[in-house]
Amino acid sequence: MEHKWKRLIAYYRPYLKLFFSDMFFAILGAGVTLGIPLIVRYVTTSVVLLPGDEAMRIILRLGVLMVALVALECFCNFYIAYFGHIMGAKIEHDMRNEIFGHYQKLSFAFYDNQKVGQLLSRITSDLFDISELLHHGPEDVVISLIKFIGSFLILLQINTTLTLVAFAFLPVIVLYAAYFNRKMKRAFKQNRARIADINSQIEDSLSGVRAVKSFGNEAVEMAKFREGNERFVESKRRSYWYMGWYNSGLGALTTLVTIVVLIVGAALMTGGRMEVADLVTFLLYINNFTEPIRKLINFTEQFQNGYTGYERFLEILAIAPDITDAPDAVSISNAKGDIRFDNVSFKYEDNLDTVLSHIDLHVKPGDYLAIVGSSGGGKTTLCSLIPRFYDVDAGRILLDGTDIRKIRLADLRRQIGIVQQDVYLFAENVMENIRYGRPDATDEEVVAAAKLANAHEFIEQLPDGYLTDIGQRGVKLSGGQKQRLSIARVFLKNPPILIFDEATSALDNESEKIVQQSMEALAHGRTTFVIAHRLSTIRNAQKILVLTHKGIEEQGTHEELLAKDGIYAKLYRG
């Protein structure tokens, strides 16, 4: 717990000047609020007893002073509202950078078990609540304590009996608040989980809107959403039930304080033990006694939201990236592309079956290797181990004789270009999507890569050419066009190792031929792994592997494997 607080407080460090100036004006504003009733008391007890002209002069001066104090309080409130929120926004900015950077470090294994909507919730609504707590929390507590302690000391000077009567309510208020505070904390934590579920479901449904509409399942999606939304309302209902009792009960108790003070004060006046002016001043200060309590009520609610969000924030940061650079990792710039699998075994999770078992494989620089086999045989998994999207459980993979776990991750992945069946294009124009292959590339280099990928011609025919916005995930392009942009990216990256993961399996025959030409042009002179769905596309491969759950069952050229009349021959004919 102490570590959590130290870490939270550390976010103030870059903004200490802003923080201390915010606190200074918060304290100054609270002091002004305490000072004005004292001036009122002085006027009602002393100034009104002076001769008329002299009294008026002093009243006018004090009136000007009070107006000046009100103006000063106004400035203080503006400063803490504006600059305090700016500080909160900057802290939120830093935390968002931190969590997004951490998301980037986490491996595929993490994302295999996560929903994007829930991850999004932690980077948006959670962080907003944390920044509100970090901005409002300290100033609200300081202002409340100054007003509370200040009014207590001043009220003691006015009338000790009445002060003790007012503050006798304090233990009741604290116990009442503590009880409902605990209840609300649990409810708010559940609210967080529910809103994350809703975000996740919305993201899932909207991302798959084409599938939803193609199956006519709008009503199904609406039913799923309503169910999640109802659970959210139910969790909110519980939290609002406690919050309702919390706020209304404390509101009633603070109003009760004013009523009791008025009754006891009136009784003291009838006994000649209190002046009218003192009772008026007392009632003015009672507001400074009850207002901090109300502010602390708001703070506790804010604290529940903010701290719950902070715990969820820490949950993500606590997940250590399982794929990182080794302390003695070396840099590489231009790999030859010699890849060796040495007794490699792998499974996705401890409780799942082994996907690859004791794989031995040597691929020489410039080799063109095709991998075929039944679905679930580990073809994609085998290729995913090369760029370390996952780490092997046993054995090792060598690149140019060096264990890939001893190579800097960024350098390793810079040597590998991947073209997948499901191409991900960003909601940008064509130019920027191709440039993603090498962000520092010039426009001329992007165009050259597009020409090599047989994409230049169709790009030129788009409404705005290379500046055409292609929509979310490239929805405005055909499958073949998207695939050629993906290949253009890899041409631009110019890596020595290529992985084609069923890159043409979803295309029609005409698109497949064009993409196949682009792939063969890209593969020339590079170490290439092709995961093939259509066996007709790999007849010219230098070597074909047949991979099943038992491992590499067959390998050889197209003709050699047909002659064996084994698994490959059955796949090819069947």
C-alpha cells in the first residue's frame, strides 16, 4: 500500500511549481473565507456603537476591504480551477503515455486473453478519474482542514459552550461516513468492471458490424448489449443506493448542527450569556464548519473513483512483458537470413496441449520454404516464433548462428517482413499505410515500393491517389488491393527474411495471380517462409514441409513429395 502511494505521489514531481502555487492559492482562498465573518462581527459588535459619521467612514473602508477580499477569493478560485485542472491534465497525459507504452511492450500472449474495450477503458475513463483525484484531492482536503480547524478555533473564542455542542456531532458524522464509505468502495469497483465490459462489447460489435449485418444479427447484438447494460445499471443502482444514504444522511446531520446551534444559542441569549452579534457570527461560521464536511463527502466519492481507477492502472503496469531483451542482447543490422530450429517445443499456455514438439529445421539464406499441413498443425505458430511473438518453451531458434533471445528485439523484428491473410490497415491514407513499413521513407520511396508490389496502378485510379483515405481497416479496398499494400509495406521495409502467412488464401483467382507475382518478386534473394493454403501456389518452392501435430512428417520438393504418395500427396489431390 505504501509503495502504491509513493508511486502515485511521484506523478506530481514534474509539476511541483504548479502544485505548490495551486496549494498556495487554495490556502489563501480558504483564509479569506475565514476572515470575512470576523469583519462582519467587528462591524456588528464595535463599529455600530461609534458616532454616525465615524461609523460610516469605517463601514465604507471595511466594505471596500471586503470587496477586495471577495475579488482575491475569486482569483484564487479561478487559479485552482484553471491551473489545477491543467496540472491534472498533464499528469493524465503522463500516465496515459506510460500505460500505452506498456501496452506496446506486452506480447501476443497477453492480448490473446484480453478484450480491447477493457484495455481502452483503463486508458480513458480510469485515467480521467485518477487525474481528477490528483488535482482536486489535495486542494479539497487542505481547504477543508483550514476551514474546519480555523472555524473551530475562532468559534472557541466566541463561545466555548456552543462550539462544543456543534462539534459533539462530529463523531456521529465520522462513523456514519466511514460505514457507507466502505460500502461505496466495493460498489465503485464493480462499476469499473461493468463499464469495461460494456466498452469491450461495443468495440467487438462495431468492429464486426459487417458480420453482424451479413447474418442479420442486429437483434442478437442488441440483446447482448442490453444484458451488459442492465448489469451495469444494477451495479450503479447499488452504488447509488449507498451514495444516496451517504449524501442525504450527512446532509441531514450537518443541517441538524445548524438547528441545534440556533436553539442552544437562542437559549444562551435569553440567559444573557451570549450577544446577538456573536450568534450571527457563529451561524456564519457554522457554514464554514459544515461546508468542509460536504466537500469531504465529495472527496470520498472522488477518492473511490480515482483510487479504484489507479488500482486498475497498476494491475496493467504490474504485468511484466514476458518477451524482453536479454541483459546481454546484441544488435544486428543486416542479417544473412540463416535460420535454424534446434529441438524446438512450444505450447501457448501451461494447461494447453503442446503445439510444436522437438522441431529441427535448417533454412539457408535465400531459401524458399513452404509449410503445409492440416489446420491446427502449428504452421502459423512455427513462423510466429521467429520474430519472437512468442518464446519457445524448449530448444532454441538461431539466426545466423545467434540465439534470437540474445538479439535485441527491435533489431530482430527489423530483419523480418510479414504478410498475413488478415491485413491490418490503419485509418489513414494509402501513402501513410505503406510508409508504415519504414516511417522515415520519402514519398518517392513509397511510390517505388508500391510499383514493386504491383499496387501503383490501382492506387493512381483511386479518387485522391496516394492521399486517398481508405477507411477503418481499409474497408474501401478489395482483398487483393489490401494485400498488395501489405506487400508494398514489406518492400519498403526491405528485410532479409520474409513470412507469408496464407497471404492469398482469401483472394479470388485473378487477385491471387497478381498478388502471387508481387510475392515472388519480393521473395527473390530473401529467406522466405510461406504458409500455404492453396498448394498450387507453392509448387516451385525449393523445399516443402508437411507439419502436423506430430511435428515435421514429410519434407522435400513438390515432385519428391508426390512421389512419396504420403500426406502431401493426399492434401494435393484431395
